[in-house]
Amino acid sequence: MIRGSCLCGVVTYEIHGQLQSMTHCHCSMCRKIHGTPFATYIGVKGVHWLTGQNNISRYESSKNFHRCFCDQCGSVLPEESEDATDCFFVPAGGLIDPIQIRPQSHIFASSAASWYHIADDLPRHNGYSADDDSGIDQASRAGAHVNAVGGSCLCGEVAYRYRGEPNFMMYCHCTRCRQVKSAAHASNVFVDPEKFEWVKGEQQVVRYKLPAAERFGNSFCKTCGSSMPRVLPTMVVIPAGALDDDPGIEPRGHIYTASKAEWFDIADEYPQFAEGPPA
Ligand SMILES: [Zn+2]
Ligand SMILES: [Zn+2]
Ligand SMILES: [Zn+2]
């Protein structure tokens, strides 16, 4: 039995049956919900909620298809479909037991974020499979840096932006980031607080602070669960996957790779740090 959990531990679940498929999805909905450049989903026969059923929030992102998240900590949970198919899609980052399956392809690759380049050799599809392919044409990077970079949630109730240069971008593989984003790793842009502003819906943002941690937390939209910026006294941490504009910078590297998901291979050339970034 393979179990999964949200970061705060209120919602737990287990997977029934075979793991049927595993794909990296680059669609804009996954990017906003997870706040990451891609989400990694496993197709399974069934998911059994073990605890915390009353704390699961659902957002209908497509007809009869619900994105689920913990209303306490915002962790992305397995998706539910009301269709007759008994297939569930489970975000791999939330699983706590080892799995015997590896990612097989990139799907919706033509929707990939302009700033993210897919570096591995897995097959890339425009839709769900090779049937949808007619040449991948990923959005190209805007050359000039726009003067404000905006982001928003999937339901559209919350929007924000920052002006000027961000400080840096980083990919984080720590266990907490993986669990709360339910993804291979977090991808954050760090900006100074005075450069950041909420455009609308700030009151919709739920802020969760992990009790055991000095600083670690998560912010998310109350309605759709999309990953949201965290405004801290000295910096704002913005989930890059939820941005609507190209942030115009490259990641400085991968941090906490000692905690990396065993199913994820880092294929790009960015520097890797086993723990936190060097001072
Ligand atoms: Zn939770
Ligand atoms: Zn997707
Ligand atoms: Zn929302």
C-alpha cells in the first residue's frame, strides 16, 4: 500500500491498485495550482481517503474534474473525477512511501513556462499522449524584461505583481517543499517586499505556518488552492509556476538535493547544493 499526506498531516490517503502511468504535466492549470513549472502525476485505479476528509477543499478546474487541497496547509491532494472512469491522478510529491514507477513523458509540453527548459530525454507531447502531437512549439522567452511581472491563481480571484529585478530564483528539493507543493521541487522567485504588491484578492489568501519550523509555511488561494506568494519581513517568496509573465532570470541552482525525490532526475546544468545555498 502506498500512502500520501499533506504537509500538516491532517489529510492522509492511500492508493489502491497498480500505478498505471507517471507524467510531468506542464499545463497552465497545474503550474498555478502547484506553483511549480510542472507537476508530476501518477494515474491510479483508486484513492482511499484515510483521515481529514472534512478538511479537503475542492475546486472544479474542468467539468466534473476537481482539484483537491488541504484547507489547513494548502498541500495539493489527489484529483477526483466524477466521470465513470475510475482513474485518479495523484501528485507524486505528496507520497510518503517509495514507488516503483518512473516518469514516462512530458505532457502539455507546448504549454510549458517560457522560462523553463525541459532538459531530459523523455518523450514530449502536446496533449496527453503521442496522439495529440503535431510538433511542440513551446512559448519562446520574451527578450525584453517587462517592467512588472504578474501572477495570479487559477480561479482568478487573486492577482499580484512585482516591479524591478528579482533577487534570485531557486529550485528547492527539501521534503517540506515537495510535500506542500506535491511536486518534484519548489521553484521560487525572491523579491524585496517594497517591489511587491497585491493587485486583488489578498483577503482570499490563506497563510499556513508549519508549527515545527522557524519560518517554513505556505500561502494559497482559499477558493482554488493555487500556490501564492509568501510575504515575509525581509523578502517575498513567489512560486514561479504561478507567474503570468516571464521573470527574466535563470535559477541560481538546486538546493537541498540530498532530500531530492528518488523518482526525479535533475537533468539540467544548474549548480546543485546538497543542503541550503552557500552563504
Ligand atoms: Zn494539511
Ligand atoms: Zn496539468
Ligand atoms: Zn484562486
